[in-house]
Amino acid sequence: MTPQTLEAPTSSTQRGLPLLARHPAVQAAIDSIIAELERAQAGITGARPADPVRAAEVAAWVERNRAVRGNATFYPYVGDGFGHGPLVQLADGSVKWDMINGIGVHMFGHSDPRMVRAALEAGLSDLCQEGNLQFNADVLAVAELLVAEAARTSGIRHCFITNSGCMANESALKVCQQKTGGAPRIIAFADCFMGRSTTMSQIGDGPAYRQGVALNILVDYMPFYDPALGQRSIDMAAWHLKQTIARYPKQHSCFVVEPVQGEGGFNTAPPEFFRTLMGICRDAGIPVWADEVQSFGRTERMFHFEALGVGDLVDVVTVGKMSQVCACLMTPEMNPKPGLLSGTFSSSVSAYHVGLRALEIMRDGGYYGPSGRNATLHAAFREHAERLVKANPACFPQVLDSHGRAQPSLYGGTGGMMRLTPFGGDKDRIVKLLHAMYAEGVMAFYCGHGPFHLRFLAPVGVMEPQHMGPVFEIIERSLRKVA
């Protein structure tokens, strides 16, 4: 199928702006609210410690949360509902650099005036939730924008929107299974992560996520790209894939690929690795599904399959997180029969409006390409990471992979997906470091399955290269405390 560009809607009516929100008096009131917001934000310029009085109150909230959940959360985090770009203010009065963003959801950080405006406008809608039976024009606007961007370099033409990345993945699996007549097996990469549903927790390569879950999905795991082996890694993966397909002919419903592995360690691979394996599946009649729920919007293209140049080999794509709503996109050949995909509600009106505004800004605001904002921010991260490693050799010993080989780099990732590997990748020490960083004013998380890494999902929509300076000052101070 020849790729073609589809036009996304632009007028306020086409974008689904509520009728009342278009009134000049309402827009003037929103302007006044935004002006007050920006005045308040002027007081948030960097990290700051908690207020002791408020901290005691928040500690009680955290304990209540632990009791009602049945388990403690990773951080004693209670937000104040306010922030300034990459900085978030907590209920205890502290301010922190948010370098994890709800594991990638808050691409435009906290209290971004453009996102607040979109949410205020959405608040004048007649609905709180939109669904697959009844919906407004904003649903169409989001779907058409996603398809238009995907269709530039692929055969993607259809979009089903749902309310979580996990449900987008469930939808993709159903589409692939229907297309292949219920083929029972799935091909996936080692160290992949797919979501937390019963089915997705079985496909994801994390034993803890399926502990005690009845196993009813058959998964064949392929080795991900090994940079230490180069072309040999591609040849070995291709041999493994061909052997698996030959062992179970016509039994695979799909080959699911994370173009950038997220939880697995922010692992990347060259285009020829994916093209080789996807081509083998195409020849065998196995649909190729690109899971971009975490990588979507964060690299040098909105869809990373485009950056890799493999759009012609992709049949199904799932996206989410930064888009606020999640979606399963597909080619006409994969479009399912009526009844397979549905749901009572797909997402909230505010999620559609905020998500659409974020997508438009990312599309039009110079974020993509080798010199775009995403690439520039990642370059700043690598520059600071290199300096940090050189200045603190005791905190950055050699890191061995699962085969006992030294890893070539102690930092990596791509675009807004960034990783750093202190303490030889030891999980316990990295978790201790994360809590020290949190206390000092930087929020991050971990990824990898041994070695483990610090994981950063920077708010690339609002973060600037110069922000990396104060962030790394806190990381370095925390490293030395833990060491």
C-alpha cells in the first residue's frame, strides 16, 4: 500500500471545542485564569525542601493511603495540584524536578498553561466520559491526527481509542488473533513489558508480574539486539525466529515489538535488526505489531517505527501515555469485524482535549528530527551523564550483563527515554539512590532486569537542555550520600 498523508482537522468545531467554550466572554475568563496561573508559577524556579508542618500532615495521608491500598507506594508522594513545567509542588510544600512523569504520562510537566487551557475548555462540555456508542467531535479529531501522522510512512488507516495502554495492547492482540483465525502463539522479545492485565502480564517477560496467575498464553521469546555482537546478533535472532516459526507453523498470531524497550532497560536496536525480523514474519504471514505505548512521541519521530524506516512492515501499532488517551492503530487489512473492539467509555473529555493539544504542539513545535527538541534534550542528558560518570568513578564500576560481559556504556536510551547505571546495576543500591534523590529534589524510577538502571522519562514538551544542570547537581549530591 502506498503511504499517503491524511489531513487532520484544524477548526475549533472540527477539534470538538465545546460550544460554550467558544464564547468571547468565556475565553476572556479563561485568559484571566491562565494569567493568574502564570503569576503563581513565577515563584517556582527550582527544587526546595518540604515545610515541616505540612510534611507531618502529608505523612499521615501517606499512611492512610498505605492502609487503604494494602501496600506502601514507592514514594511518599502527595501532589499539591500545581507545578511549573518540569517542576512539581507537593502537598508538603516541597518542589521536585519530575524526571519520571507518572512513568511517561505528563509529557508537558505540571500546570502547563496550554494544557490547563485545554482542560478548562473541556470542562464546559456536556460530558465527563466519552465512549464508543456516544462521543463528540474531539474523539474524531484525535483519531484522525494519529492516523494522519502514522499514515505518512505506513499503511495505517484506522484507529480504535481506549482508556489505557494495556487495553490498547489487548485490542491489538484481539485484532491479530482474529486475522490469523485464533492462532494461539505469540512471538515477543525477551525483557519486554506489555501491561498488567491477565493476558499482558503473561506476555511481558517479568516473572513477578505473573506470579500466581493462571498461564494460558503461549509465548515464544526472541533475543533482543545485543550491541556487543553487532551483525552477529541480527543473524542469531533471525535464526532463532526462523526456527520458532518452523517449529510451530501457522500457529503465531503476531510478532509484538517494542521499537525501544521501556521497562526492559531503554534498549535500542538499529533499523536492520527490526527490518530483518519483521521481514521474516511478513514472509510467514505473521502480523507485526509495534508496541509504542512508552516510546510514542519521545524519539526523533512521533512514531518510532518511522525513525527506524520500517513503517511498510508494520500492521498494528499501539500508543499511549503522552497522548493522554491510548489507541490501537491498524492497516485496512487488519481492520476487525464489527463487535470485536468496543468499550463503555474510551476516556475523559479533558483527556481528549489535553491530549489533542499536546499532539498538535509536538507535531508542529520542532520536536522531531535529528536537531529537534527531543534529540537536543537527549544530547544534553548524555553530556551531563558523561561528566558525572568521569567525576565519580567509585559510583560507576563496570557493569556486567546477564552473560557476565562488560556493558559498553553506563548511560543510554534515546530522545526523552534516558538511563544511567550506577553501582554496577545493583537494584538495592539503585533503589536507595532513588529515595535519596527524591529527598533532595529529583524524582526518577528504575528499569532493567539485571543490570538495573536509573530510568528518566523527561517531560520533553517543556524541559530545556539547561534544566539538566540542576537535575544532575542533585543526582551527584545524592550519589555521594549513598556511596
